Amino acid sequence: MKTLFVSDLDGTLLTREERISAYSREKLNRLIGAGMPFTFATARAAVSAFHAVEGLTLAMPAILYNGGLIYDFKNKEVLRASFFDDACKGYVLSVLKDHGILPFVFSIEGSVERIVWRAGGETEGMLRYLSRRHGDDRLKAVTDEWESVAGKVFYLKCIGPRGQLESAWNILKYDPRVICIFHQETYQNDFWMEISPREASKATAVTFLKKRLGFERVVCFGDTSNDSDMFDVCDEKYAVMNADGWLKEKATGVIGYCEEDGVAKWLDAYSGYRPCGD
């Protein structure tokens, strides 16, 4: 059966250096060259994801922002995007304001992607996030609260103390209009809360690609909470050894650690695709 293979990036395909290893890149490029339909689903933006998997053949559209955007790297075009309506956006922002949370607001202005925030109240985690993105022309600090949420907003990222974010999460997670994911950042001690419109999820994005590209099955790989809904809609789902315990319980099986190229080794052993000469 025609099968699409989809992997999460951070904590799954990438190492703790936030890069794909040379081994995984080589193995996957050989498999992709032999015809394996492989892509990734990540919370990252296009620029960040492309940098993390630099050198990997990107033949299939990829899922970004936990499903907020589906981007075709080959043709450099957005295939699907989901935006907050004004009422929902206003409500979410009011909850965040009540809890003293300053979000990064991801939006589209015309055809330009922006990451906007109101300057002056950045947490230590926000400053770390910004320090890793010097020169990113999407970044735009503003002084006006309303300017920070202008445009077509598709994603909100909050970085701060656990208690503060968890308190807001305990309200927003029950709103049927949004997906609200709360977790500890993979590479730091920071806590993140990521908020998207309900239709912007890895699950809906995977389902969209499956239908659009004519696949009969999807096999996915993941490690944490933002992979849970994707596991729900895939025919087979594999958790890396370093994944959260409860996600392993949802999985078809558990594979090797991300630091040990678990995804690439599993795919290399998959009998459906063998490069010439192997």
C-alpha cells in the first residue's frame, strides 16, 4: 500500500544539538532517492526547520507550526494555512493578559511572515529564544499592544515560568476553538505553551497530505505531547526511546533514541524501500 512516512523533528529525528546527524541525513537521502515518501511535522517555522535538516532532500511538503502551515519546500509555496478568527484571537489574548503572559504572535502580513511581540516584558526564556534567532527578518518588536496582534494570526508561542503558563493552560485547554499545548522545551528548562486554531494540528495536516497526495497509509514518529494527535490518525506510530511514557503507550512500537538515529535506522530496516546495491 502507498505509505507516507512522517517524523517529528525535535527530540525525534534531531539530536540534542538541534540538527539532523550526518548518519540520519545520509540514510534518509538514500531512502528518499529510492522512492520513500518521507517528510516531517514540527512546531518549527520553515527557516528553523530547513536549518535543522540542512542537506536533507526535501521532496515532500512539510508540516510546520504543529500543523498551522503546510509548506512545499520544493516549490516554495504554502499549501495550507489556518488562522484565528477575531473573536477567538481576542479571547485567547485576554486570557494571556489576565495571567501576565506576553506571547510571540505569528502572523501573515500580506505575503510576509512575522513574529511580533510587545517589547519590554520579555521573560528569560523569550530572551533565549530571541538570542538564537539573530538576523531573522521575521522578528518585529513593537510598543503598541494592538500592533502586536495585527494581521492574520495563526500561532501563539508563550515562554515563561511553569506556574504562570500552566494556570492559563488550564483555562484555554477546554476551549473547543483552539489547540493549546503545554510542555517543557526539549533543549532547555523553559516551559512553553503553544496555541493554534482547532483545525491547525499535526493530525489535520497529516490527514490533508494523505488525501492530497493520494496515500493509503501513514506511518509517523514522535516523542511528546505535540505528537499525540498525529498518533491518533496514523496507521502506525512509533515513539523513540526517549519519548514520554504515556506516548509510548499509544504507540505501535518503541524504536531507538533520537541520539542514536532511531528513526533513520527503523526506516532503513523497513522492507519496502531498499536503495540499489543494498
